[in-house]
Amino acid sequence: MPAVLAPARGRRGSLRVADRVFVKVAARAARDALVVACPGLPSPGTPPHVSVSVPGRTATVRVGVELPFPADLAALARAVRDGVAEQVAALTGTRVVEVTVLVERLLPTTGGE
């Protein structure tokens, strides 16, 4: 097996994560957070609308979601915000300075609620 030589310390290069990757990670994190926070939600509505700004080494994320109603909207939005911030930071190595959650639509829940 040939030896793999690591480049000299000052010549390792850099990593740039494409904006579309941030968008996909944030959208998936928002969906996952809602599944955990609303286990009774039959199927999510439209996928979250995500926009990301990455000026330098920090990220600002805006997530538009559809939430069930009636429900604790503040708690659901908090779950989305925290999940997105955690996953984007963990998977991209970029510090998330702000996550704005926009409730775009309320989905009526069915059943005896």
C-alpha cells in the first residue's frame, strides 16, 4: 500500500462549502426538528424554504416552515431554530450567528384536537 503524504503545514489549502449545501442541510434539519417536535403530524407540508448568507466564517439562515395548528407555535419555531443552528454548525463547521424562522402557513390538524 503506498504511503499517503500530507502536505506541508502551511500548504493544506482550504475548504469552501457551497451555499446550496448550507440550504440542503438547513432544510433537512428543519424537517427533522418538526418530526421530533410533532410526532403526530401525518406528513409535512411543502419543504421548508431556506435562504443562507455566509459572509466569511459565519452563517445566517432564514427558514420558512408550515406548522400544525393548533399547536405551541413558539415552541415549534424554537425547535426548528435550534435544530437548524446545531446541524448546520456540526455538518459544515461554520458558526451560525442567526436563524430566523418564518411561519409561512398554518396546517389544520385533523382529529379530536
